[in-house]
Amino acid sequence: MPRDQLVSDLSWACGARLRPVEDEFIDYAVNVGYAAVEVEFSHEYEEDQGMPFERYESLFTVRDFDSNLLRQEALARQLYTRLASLGRYSLLLTLDLQQLLDATSPMPGADTGDTRP
């Protein structure tokens, strides 16, 4: 999937536009009020605890500003569900990159165009 499509889809999922960030690791980010959503287009994670991170080019992180882990997980699940509904992405939802919460694959023949509900 082209990076601009991922940024557009994640912006839609967040309800706010992600913007480029001048950071060594973070490529795009958005403040959603109580949390940041950050995107990295590359990472060096490898398979860990059965999760094949090396198969995924991009990583997005939800970081609650008050370290409210329940609220952080709820937002991550919401964004995951919205992205999964598009049928374009192979996704892993993890908790602190240590626990697999959910996974999905793109729908066969999924369109790469803008088909957001």
C-alpha cells in the first residue's frame, strides 16, 4: 500500500490529519486530544512471541499523554477496527509489542482506492 494511502486512511481513522514529523524514528503523528498516534514507515522488529513483525513495513503507536493504559488500549482497538474495516491492510494489534490482541488480513481483491465508509 502506498504510504500516502496509509497516512490518509489512518488520518480518517483518527478523525484528524496526520502530519510529517522531524524525528529520527517517527514519520507522521497526530494529537487526538489525550493521546498521540505516531507512524513509523520502517522498524527493526523481528518475530517475537509468535508475532511476525518483520512482515510488516509500518508501525503505528498510540501513546496516552497521562499513561492511562485502558484509554490507550481502547483508542488503539478503535483505530485497528476502523483500518480493518477498509479491508486493505494486514494488521497486528499488540499490547506493548508483547501480547497479540488481534490480527487481520486484507480482503481478497481489496481496492487500494479511497473506499472509506
